[in-house]
Amino acid sequence: MGDEVRSKPGRLRLVPLFCEIIFAPRGARESVLEGAVRALERGDLIGILPEGVCSGTGVMGRAYSGVAHLSARSGVPVTVGAWHGQEALASNLRRLRRTTVRLRIGPAIALQAATPEQAREETERLMRAVASMLPAPYRGIYA
């Protein structure tokens, strides 16, 4: 999670209340990846948003290759997950309506990323796996 999230109002500011966060300031990729590798070595679970942000519309955008690098460095496969419906949460809360959010968990995928090009290819493979678990309107560039 980027440092800029700490200063934003809204639901993302609540995340650090429920879990430990490795903050990812811009330009500190290597130190963030090393911190994540150490967390995995301790047996911790790590949740990553490959796009670097929660989509306000729920539609998938271009992902960064950090997940592929982390999986390759640590030897830990990635378990993909996809959720949809959360984009209606704020408007439904204002109307005191319930929001249905659907979550699907897919299989673990081992990613190999020895080169930047391989990391990009593996990231695309990962995101296509996520997209396959979503209804078509949410798949964005991975449709």
C-alpha cells in the first residue's frame, strides 16, 4: 500500500487497523520486495493488489510485475482471488442498503520471472487467471 493512502479519507484508511501493512513508497521497489520476501519466509500471508490500487469502478486495469518478481524470488506460488460488487458499497451505504460482494479464490500459480520480460509475461498470465473468475464487464483490458 502506498504512503499516499494514509492521507486519503475513506475505507482504505481502515485497512491498517485490521492487518500489518508493508507501505510501498514510490521508488522503493527493492526494499518493499525484500520486506515481502522476509514476511513470506516467516510464514506470513501477503495480500497484493497487482494493479497497485482498488478500482473505483471494479474494472481491471494494467498490473505491475511486482507479484511475479516476489513469487520468483521467494519460491512461493500466488493464490489468485477476484472480487466484484464492492464498487457499489459507498452508494449503497448512503442509502442504507446491503451490498453483495462476491469473492472467488482460484488455484495457486507458481510464477517464474528471471528477466523483466518474463515478469511481464507471468503478470499477464496471472491477471488472465483473475479475469477468468470475474463476470465479463469487470475484466477490463484482460477480457
